[in-house]
Amino acid sequence: MEFIYRPIGVIRTPFPTLEGMPIQPSGAEGVRGTIEVFPEFEKGLLDLDGFSHLIPLYHFHRSKGFALEVTPFLEDTRHGVFATRAPRRPNAIGLSVVRLTGIVDNRILQVENIDVLDGTPLLDLKPYVPSFDHWKADSSGWLDATAERAKSLKSDDRFNTK
């Protein structure tokens, strides 16, 4: 079975290259960008202005191929790709949680805390709803020891496959 998705927009950020880009939204606090929704999908944004946060789903367009074991940014140990947020996935889909700060021309979403490469294709957009999306987690696996580092650690070229 094969699925084909087409972008509904493009994400614009101050990160033209992977090097130096934040690796998670917690490391991109205050970083501004835009999510440009293509005109044919503009009506789908109706009533979005009442939400403070969004979940963009996007395609890791610079990631080619995948690896079932990867060495993530937060440590030097290999882990199964599904125990990481690394971009070299069988389906190169990423997600973030961003703050919506405004909407321009009914289809340009101004956002903050964006940790995405400039020009990233947007696949879908969902509202973040704390009563649906926030759960108290008992553990975060191997990330319990390293997750706080995501606030200061930046991307390097380990997943760059140009």
C-alpha cells in the first residue's frame, strides 16, 4: 500500500541550513516564522484564530532514506528511530507545537517557537488543545536523562544527506 500526500503550504523560518537550527521547539523559544497556507486551502483556516498553539505536520524534505537505528542529537548512543525524533524515518514526517501570534491575509500564520528548516513543506495543521493533547507522562525513556539539553543544543550535519 502506498500513500501520496501533497503539501498544503510551506513553513518559513530563519533557518536556511540545518547547522545551528534548534532541535526541538523548547530550544526555539521566541523564534519567529510563518506558515504560508496555499490559497486553495485558505478556507480550512476558518476559526483558527481562537487557538494559541498549533501542531504543524510537515515533510522532512532534506532527509533521504531512513535508518532504523540512529544516533540522535541529544547523546552519542544509537537508538531505534521510533524512540527518537530524528528525521531519517521510514515516512519522513515531523511535527512541532508552535504558538500562533497572528494571521495575515487570511492564510499566512505568524508563529513563534519554530524549530523547522526554511522551506519545509506543510502536510497538515491541527489545533493544539490542552485537554486533548496534554498528558502527564510517567517516563520519557532514555530522554529522561537528556531532554533538558534540547533547550540549548543545535542541529549539526549528522542527518544532512543533501
